[in-house]
Amino acid sequence: MSREAQRHILVTSALPYVNGAIHLGHLLEDIQTDIWARFQRLRGNVCHYVCADDTHGTGTMLRAEAEGITPEAMIEAVRVEHAKDFADFLIHHDRYHSTHSPENEARCALIFERLRDNGYIFTGDVEQLFDPERGLFLADRFVRGTCPKCGADDQAGDNCDNCAATYAATDLIEPKSVVSGAAPELRSSTHYFFDLGQFEAVLREWTSNYVQPEVANKLAEWLDSGLKAWDISRDAPYFGFKIPGTDDKYFYVWMDAPIGYMAAFENLAADIDGLNFDDYWEAGSAFEVHHFIGKDIINFHCLFWPAVLTGSGYRRPTRVHTHGFITVNGTKMSKSRGTFINARTYLDHLDPEALRYYYATKLSGNSDDMDINLDDFVQRVNSDVVGKVVNIASRCAGFINKQFDGQLASKLESPELWRDAAAKAEVIAEYFEAGNFNRALREVTELADRANEYIAEHAPWKLIKEDGKRDLTQAVCTQGINQFRLIMIYLKPVLPGLAERSEAFLNVAPLSWDDLDAPLLDHTLNAFSPLFARIDSKDVDAMVAASTENETPPETSDAPSNTTSATSDDAGADAPSTINIDDFAKVELRVAKVLKAEPVDGADKLLRLTLDVGDHERQVLSGIKPAYDASELVGKLTVVVANLAPRKMKFGTSEGMVLAAGPGGSDIFLISPDSGAKPGMVVS
């Protein structure tokens, strides 16, 4: 099997803020990054994964004050908690650091001085609301008042929950400080700015090549509208790093947070002989740097950050991998519904690898939003991991252990079946590399289906009873064990714990991509024990119950969310049936090609459609049977609501909705795009 040249890769996830616990949103991103990093190592590449807590800002200072401890003590306690949560989800950070570190302070100062000396920093006066009782300037989120548009009381300093208007905090009517309750005053202060506009040409070239196409399109809108200078300073009192040469000016959290990636790696490199910081970060480096982020922070990571790196003489990222938001059961994560689930609450009830697997089935390599349907979660994990993958080993291990003293045969019964599965390696590798984990897993589950079909066809439980079929039984079960071993190599980045338990059962060294070169023959297995437990829906219900509480305002930071992969919001639970244009804009319509259509047993109106939507296939149950013969639909194009949450129905789970119109009955007409359309195209 051909091997690519060894790569040297640094990967990062966005930095969780210290004012909250790790939740499902954070886990999506770090699991995604961990799978990608583990895949790189499995292929023989050098891959380091670092992350850190985002620690600075007024929010940290105020929380520590409320708890009666120093900010340093608070952030270290939270860092330890966050690191343990990630580790218990089998997320392997080579270093989980803090932005409040000596390395970060020194690197921030160096980068600032280089930017200043190169002419990219200037100062200007800024008017802000000031709390006279606490003696501090107030970020928008620390101000509340009456909306200047609709008159609703107790609205935030930047937008109104009632009418969705956006505005400046200075526009609020009768504003109040969240910190003290005092009426804020408008005061002027001198701030430091980074002149982002000087990097427009560099950013146009970089964003057209090193981010996903849909992200590049969004960034192009901002580039076309003109890049404005970024305010990178905050006034004392503030928890953070002082700007060199000043006594009362601090770096804004979004200045020092991305530099925290560099600092975390620098801290790691100091502990590993031969690992050199400059090899990865110097301009022109052939080594790779990959960032994994949520789409809410693409402006920071794809405009501000590469410009700062360029202006200070460092390399730009090799690629920024952006994922979408998640919903749970079709709505935003909600404490009152029990779907705002913290990592530790999940771990109290469920296996972390179940979530790793389910997330992988949802991640497609683009920034589309995704829904975590808890019923589908149970069904998918139990069906795929237990019913398909582990079932292969459990069906064969008993015969090998009991009938053949754990000894595998010296040859396979069907070498071509093994070769076909091994030949999928490069296709699966391409999907993992591109972040199309869902397509990689589709390939793997198809291999598991074939293996189970093979075992059922040869029925070793019958063969062993037939005269003269003992050797054949051993060969058939050896075949099954080898199909399982291949599948576990492919799944190892997603399910590292299951892989480790499988390695112990197989009695082999840690599996690697090189093990795809030859089957495991004439080898002794260890005793088999259950490798993965089925999910009980009662445990999911208990987790939801443990997460259910009255909504409380989210804790605040000085920066936009740094890993807002999911949000907590009960707004709209009792809303009227009408929607506004912003709601409608969330509907994602895509062209789909019908690959398979078949009637649903027991249903009068439903057809089960298998659709190609460009980057993956999905199943949709559609009530169009009275109007269409199923065989006539295969190959036709239609339009599907692609971001509709999966719905569990009596006859299975439907993963979207095809659009049709008409009075009903036999007069239902599918919405069909032009013949030149292709699956996956967005309909607008």
C-alpha cells in the first residue's frame, strides 16, 4: 500500500472561556479535532494537538471577586476541570494550557511591538459607557436598558430580544450597569487599534484558498464592504496583560486569545526534545498549522488572526476548518428542556464514545448546522457500533476461543472479501482528511454489513456441527475476525477506547494504518469480553432530567463566544405561528437526486427515498406515494429542506423533507430544479 511522505502538523481547537463548564457545543469541536488528529497519527504523521482556556477579561475579574478568590486561583481551578472533562471524552490534548501564561504574555508583547514597528498600530479616542461606582468602562454585555427601537425594558447593550434590533449601548434608554446598577456615564478614552485594512490584498488571496468555499464567500462579503481597524485595547481595571509602554491599557481578550495557540505549543515544545517552535510558526514553514473553529468566529480566525501573523512576521494557518452550530431535538440547547447538557452530566449517564461516534456521523467537512436527535442517537449507536461492528467479533470469537483454543486459521476463507475491505483504505482516508467523517463512517458501516452478511451466509454455528467442516469453520471465523480488525483500524480515530479493548482481545500491538497491508493469521486471540454496551433510552432520559432547570442568564465575558457551537435559548417556545425573514433565511434548500425509492410497508402514503445531497446520502420519508410510482422517481432531481431536524416516525427516521405542492391525493407534484442542477447545490 502506497504511503505519503510524513507530515508535521499542529492542530488547535477554539479556546473555551473560563466562565462556564464544558458542554455539548465545546465537545463537538474538540471531538472533531481529536478525530482528525488521531487519524493523522494513525497514518504515521507527526501531529500535535494543543488547546487552552481563554482566561482574560472583565468577566473573569468580576467572577473571581464574587467568589472571594484571585483570578489566578479561579482560572487554574477551571482549567483543571475543563481538561478533565475533555480527557474523559478521550480527547487527547498534547497540552491543555492557559492564555494567562508567561509564554503568552511574552509572545503578545513581541507581536505587538513588531506590529507597531511595522506601522500597523495606531491610537484613537473612543467614547464608552463608564460605571462611576465601580470605576470601569463597560462592555455592551455589562449594560442593560430600554430598547431604543421598540421600548422593551431590560434589554442587552447590543441587541433587543423583543424586536431583534441591533444598536450601540449608548443608544439604550435609561441604561444601567449590570455590575453595580448605577447609571453609566459617557466618557472618552484613548485606545490602540490594529490597521486591518492594510492586509486586504493578502487576505483576499489567503481566504480564497485556505478555508471552505462557503466560508470564503462570507469573508468576501466583509472584504468587499471594507475592512475597519480593530480595537485591541481595554482600560484598567481589567484582568489581562498590559500593553508594553503603558500603565493602564490592557490587550483586549481577542488580541491575546489566538496568540494563546502559539503559547500553548511553545509550552509543549519546551518539554519535548527536538520539537522546535519556529519550525511550525516561522514564515514560509513547510510544516502545517490547522485551526478548528465554529462559524461564529470566522472573522477573528480568518481575517484578524492571519493579518496579525503576517504583520508580525509569522506564517499564516495552513487551513481553518469551520463547523456549524448544533441544535438538540430540533431546537437550540435549552436548560428548561434539559438539552443544555454539560460534559460532566453526560458522563454521569452515558459512554463518551457513543457521543464521539454520533458526532462523527454528523460531521461533513462543511459549516452546515447539525441536529443532535436523542432518539436517533440511541438508535444509530446501538445499530452501528453494537449491532454491526462489535457483532462481527462477538459472532466469531466464541468459536475461535472454545473450539480452536483461541487460534486463528493459517488462511482466510475469502481473501477477496478482505482485499475489497482493505482497498477502501484510501477512499476512507480521503474522507477523514477532508473532515467528511460521515462519509467515512458510511463506508465503514457498509463493510460491517458485508462482513455480517458473510457470517450469516456461512453460518459457522451450523458448520461446526457438520462432519468434515471443522477447518472451514475456523477459516470462516478467522475471516470474520479479520474483517473486524480492518474495520477497527478505520474506526480507531473515532472510537479509541473500543479500539484499545479490541487490541487487547486481538492480542496485538496498537493498530496502525500499516496493519492494512496483511491479515492476521495463525495467531492466538485472548478471551473475548463484551466490547461496547448498548445505550438504554432510560439513561438518556435520566441525563435530560438531570440537565433540566430554569433558564438563567448566561455568564458573560468581554469577547464574543469563542466556541459557540451551540446556544442556550428558550425564546420562541410560546411564539405565534408566524415567522420573520430572519427565521425564513435559516431554511436551507438543496438540490437532491433520488437514488432509491420504495414503498414503506404498512404505510398508505409514504415512500422511503434515499437522496444524494452532494456530500452525503440521507433517508427521507415522504407522503407522495399516491402521486408517484416509486420506480419512476429514481434518478430524478428534487428540492429538499436540508437542515430540518431528523424526525423519528413510526416507520423510521426521516432526515429532511422533499418539497411538493398540490391539492393532495394523486395531485402532488415534486418541486424539481432545472436539469442542469447538481445534487448539493443551494436553492435560493
